[in-house]
Amino acid sequence: MNDNKHRPGVSRSDRLSAEGLTRLEKQLESGVNISSQVLAQWIKRYGDPAREIIKKHHRYRPEFDLIA
């Protein structure tokens, strides 16, 4: 019997790294149409660094100011 348990997915610490912000930047640079809901999720997870990237790409909306 194999005692190594495989856990699918990406760990939270890996997901909340600079690599995640780089992914957001690349998606916005490539012109991918990311919905406002998804951009709001990025802000919830990454905070101000995500806000700055979204602002840089002119996708920031006033309602994002309400996200803590």
C-alpha cells in the first residue's frame, strides 16, 4: 500500500506568491477579457499589489475600492 497521499491543486502559499501576480500581469497584457468578478477575486487574494496591476492596465473599477 502506498502511504504517500497525492493532494491535487496548488498550495495556498504557492498560489499567493509573486508568481500569481505575474500571471495576472501576463493575462492583462495579453488582452484576456477578465470579468470584474474575477478581478475582484484577485484583489481579495493579493490586495494592493493586484490593485496596482489592474490600475496599470486600466481595468480598475470604482467598486473595487469597497474590497477590503
